[in-house]
Amino acid sequence: MHEVTEANCLPNIDWTAPWIENWSDIGQRVLNSLCGENESLATILNIYRADLKFTFVDQCELNTPFTYETFIDQSNAIPTRQNVHDLLNGLSWIKYPLTKERMLGLQAAEVRKNAGIDQSQVRGAVRDAITVFDENGILLQADEQIWLALENKDWNKLFIQHRALWSKARVWIFGHALLEKLITPRLSITGHVLRLKLPMDIVGSDIDQWVSERIISMDWAQKPFSPLQVLGVPGWWEENDAPGFYENTDVFRPSR
């Protein structure tokens, strides 16, 4: 059992922020339960895990070293620490269970290829790329003109010329580390948009199903991402309405 302390409650999160508001329902319920119960984060997450086939286990109860992906793959349990990073990771497992499971399977397969070798030394391009998406990934539903400008790193077209098109676009933050960074927003925060063009008519839990069916065949070794400066998304940050906002070349770097 864990005593109820301020550390148990974890930091305040603005669930109305546009990058996390679609996580607010499950997120607030988990956080409110954690603050009101004499239990670990892992125990609270298990209450809300719904159809997720994995359980959460308090990492402080694990006494031997382990490789994260292999441990989950072999035990069907997710090691969880008492911090905001693992809170958001737990929420991502609950929100995107099929996609996270497929990603885990791909990573576990890579570990098996290098059995007997120190995994901290031999991660490989596939594991690294999947970890980037897991931690810092973004899913995007948008007009083809937005996609083209994004892939070309043409920030003027992306954020200014095509600004009106963003009203119909949907940006879904997938990466839990990216959400953690955005608890304290700063202009330089950049996510990795997976180059998987979600149809505009897919909504809700169907997004998880659709993505999970397609990531298995992606060439992860080629790092299938495009950078997106999160606070540059129109409507997400009041300051990006100002003239000259996108002229900061330290953040909106010209394409080579």
C-alpha cells in the first residue's frame, strides 16, 4: 500500500488544453481516483483498463533487471512507476490498446533477434523508431495539401497559406512523453507525425483499430515521421495568430 501524499496525486494537468482534451475523460478519472485512494498508480490504472489484455504492475515490486518490451511480452504486465510519465503511458495503453500491443510485438520480435546480446547496446533502427513514436508520436487526419507541406517542411504553406484547412484537420497526440512535455508548453516542443494518412471519416476507437492494422507493415527502420511544432498548430496556441510567429527559424527551420 502507498500512503496518500501529494506525490501520489502527481502534477496538475490542464485537461482543457487542445493537445490533451481528448484524453481528459479517462485521465481525470484515473487522477482523481489516485488522489483519493491509498493505492499505487498501477492499481488505479487496472481499475480503468477496460479491454486491455495487459495488467499494470508496480515497478517497485520488481526486484530483478528487465528489458521493458520483453517483460511485457512475456508477463502480460506493464511495469509502472509513481510518476506523471507512467501515468500518461498507462493512459496511452488504455486509449490505444491495439496499436500499443502491435508496437510491443514488433519490438519484442527485434529483441528476440538479438537474444543473448546486451539490449542496451543493440537496440536497432526498428526498436528506436517505434520508441520515438511511442514517446513522441502524433497521428494526423488532414487535407492532402497539409500533408504535402508537412512532408516538405514548407512551414509557410503548412501554417499560413493552408491555415484555413486546419479547421477540418484533426491532430491526435499519441506519445506520452510528448504530452508530458506539453504540461509546461514551450515553443520548441516538436512531435513526430507518423506518415500514415488517417481517413477523415474515422473517429473514436476506430482510429486505434485502423492504425493497429497498418503499422505492422510499415518500414520502421526508415523512420516514417515528419516533424510538427505542436504550438504552431492553428487554434492550439493563441500566440501563433500573431504576425511573425512562424518567422522564428530556430523552431521553424527552413528545409535543407
